[in-house]
Amino acid sequence: MHLKKRLFNRIPVVIFLIAVQVAWFAFIVIRLTTHSWLITSSLQLISIIAILVIINRRDNPAYKLAWVVPILAFPIFGGLLYLLLGGKKPARRMLRAFNESSERLSRFLFQERTVSDEIAGLDAAACGQARYLWKSAAYPIYRNTLTKYYYNGEQMFPDMLEVLNSAKRYIFMEYFIIAPGKVWSGILTILKEKAKNGVDVRLIYDDLGCLNRLPYGYRDELAGYGIKCEVFNPVRPVFTTVINHRDHRKILVVDGCVGFTGGINLADEYINEIRPFGYWKDAGIRLSGEAVYSLTIMFLATWHALHRDDEDIEVFKPSCDSAIHHQHDGYVQPYSDSPLDDEYVAENVYLNIINMATRYVYLFTPYLIIDNELMTALCLASGRGVDVRIMTPGIPDKKIVFHATRSCYRPLIEAGVRIYEFTPGFLHAKCSVCDDKIATVGTVNLDYRSLYLNFECGVYLYGSSAVMAIKNDFLDTLEKCVRIERQTIRHKMPVRLAQSILRLFAPML
């Protein structure tokens, strides 16, 4: 059975077929260029044109450099490779579907003027951040919402089960990873029962995230239980950049009244039932009240881009306990980001928080592969006296990404930024907290993939009880970390050279 699983695992099949295509492509180009100087000259001209296109695109300079160098080094192949793989936009069909869905659903969200006026009177900088998210991402900031922050998956999982059991109308779930085990078994049992009793149960999972986790055709198996399911961007063994764009979000919404998000996927390592990389430190948040409606619309925007139907969205408006709607726990603003436009919402949220910090800014991130803008913002914040601390994993889940993360340490440490590695295992939390007032919890890593290529989501918090919970979590976790000192990162020349190469090609990791 184990051998059969290995033989029919989709990952080696996909890798093999793509490798065959790459080898065939290289063979054809080499044969053609060997026999024709005209073809060689044409390919070199394509590379020159590709470089001019790259320079004039509105891309991050680091991403441009990561392409210009290999094109210059391999002028015969470089231009063609860029034509095939260099674009960051999704396929036109995906782009059109998501644009149509977002345009249709955005009219169901509106910014309540009294809430925006309240926060403007409290804090001009926080109001500016909220205004930016409303104008750029079309998600409003809310007042009547309770929050609960989770320090790990073990805390969050029982609450998820309890809320799922309470569902009366609908359950929406959107996850990057789902894997058989205790977590998914417990959730699936409830989903089956709820679907059987007439609850509208919908699930979106990312095909690449589940490629070695779920069997092929799992969507049909779920349909047999009455669970509606869509697979995000199915992986096909084709040499193309379309595979790059993943749904990295983690969203659970029940009846539009309670919602969960954060870094926690639906797999056993997230509750430390299994420990492939030591202790798994994660974080999540629960919202109860008005702000959950943004998570509902966020899910439906993805659902309708994949499912393409004209159902009445009004039926998903929440009918929660009115008592929740009159409880105030600061200001809450769920938001999303996608590669469909040139607005880097997730990165700009981080930049705004770092730039507005006056006392401190603390960051949890599993990967630290940042561009010049974030690097400069962090160094400048430290230079003006802000206590900047970043926490990363001590045990990696991906070694090459871990080394790329460490390659970013030197300029930050030299600028006074304090970096800590979580020694018991892998840190997967994606949070920030600033000046005891502002925080974010979400799915966004501090790397190029999250900031530029993935569909992501997060929650911006101002004055919420969750803000201090995040700060306390960071300070408590520091006791399990080792600080990376300047002398720790003094490496021999071969290591420094390898790190320099990794930093150059980091936008492609």
C-alpha cells in the first residue's frame, strides 16, 4: 500500500513531466542554434528586448534583478525563459474571473462613517491605515466585533470544532493545506453531519498545498457527502508560471457571525499531534460580530471566481445574536491581497506599521526574504530609536528558504534590529504588533511569494484586546529563542557567496 501510494503520488509525476518538457525545450534550442546563426541572433535579440521590458515594468527592483542577471548570463535561453516564466500575473481566464467576482461582491461592503470618524479622532496614523485598506482593498473597518487571539493550534482547534457544531445556515472554509489526520477527521465528521442536515457547507482548498496530502479527485468524494468543494488553481504538468499563484489563505466562517483566520492550516502538525520540525509555533484569531462579514465576502469572491454562478449574495448576510453587535473590543479590519493588480496591499500594511512606530514593532514570520523597501523601513525605524524585533524559526521546514532568510540578517543586525530564532522548532505565526495599539494577524509571510504572488488575508487591529495578547505572546516566546548576534553571522567566503546568490534569486523562491 505504501509503495502504491508512492508510485501514484502526483508530485513526482508532475516534476517528471515538467522536467521532460524543460529538457525537450533545451534540446530544441541547442540544436537550432547550432545550425543557424540567424536563430542564435534572434534569440539574443529576444533577450535584449526582455531586459528592456523588465526594466520598464512596474515590478519590484529585486524581482527585476533576479531576471536580468540570468538573461545576461545565458542570452540564448534567458529571453525565452522570461517569456515563459517571467510574468507574475495569473492566466487571463483566472484574472477575468476574479475581477468579475470582486467587482460584483464589493458593493456588499461599505464603510460606516461613524466608525471611521471615531478612529480618526483617536489616532490619525491608524485612521490613515484603515483608509488605505478601504480604498485599495475595499474592506471596511468595524467597531462591534469581539476578538480572541490563539497562541497555537492546540488552543484554536477545540474552538473551531465548537463553532462548527453551532452552524445553522452555512459553513465556508478556504485553506491552503488540508491533510488526513486528527484535525481533518474531527472537522470532516461535523461537516458531513451538517451537510446532511441541510447546512450549506462549502470548501476551497489549494491544489498545490494539498498535492501530496489529498488524493486526486477528492473534490468528488466530498461532493458525495453533500459538501460543495472547489479546488484552487489545479496543478497541471505544464511548464508555466500559472502554478505560481496559490491560495494561501486560511478562512473559516460560520453563519457570518464567527470567523477564524491566521497561520493555522488543517493538518496535524499545526496542533503538534505530529512534529516533523520540532514544536510547531503558530497563531490565529477568532472574530465574533460585524467584521466577520468581510471574511464572508472574501470567501465568496474566491468561490464565485471558481464556481461562476449568480446566486443571491443577500442571503449570506449574518443574523447573529444582537448582543454581539453591541460589544466593543477596539477596531477590526479584515483585508485581503492578491496578485491580480499592482497594489501590494499586504506589504504596504507592514510598511505603514513600521513607519508609524514610535516605541516598538515586533514581528513573527516563518520566512524573512524581503525587498529593499521593507529592509530600508526596518533599518530606518531602528535608526530612529524604535525597538525593532523579528522572530524566525530555529528549525526550518525548507532548508534553502531558511538559508535565504539568514542571508537577510546582516544588514538588519548592523542597523540595530534584533533578530531571534525560535529554538524548539518551526515558527509559522505571521503577526505584527506596534506600540501597544496596533497589530495584525494573518496568512502573510515576509517573503516575495506571500507579498507578490499569493492570494493572502489578514486582520488589522487597533485598540483591541488581541493587540496586547499578541505582544505578550511575542515576549513569552522570546524566552524560547536565541538572539542572533553580529558574530554569529560571520561566515567564511564560500558561505557568504552562497548567501549572496540566494538573496539575488530570492524573488523566485
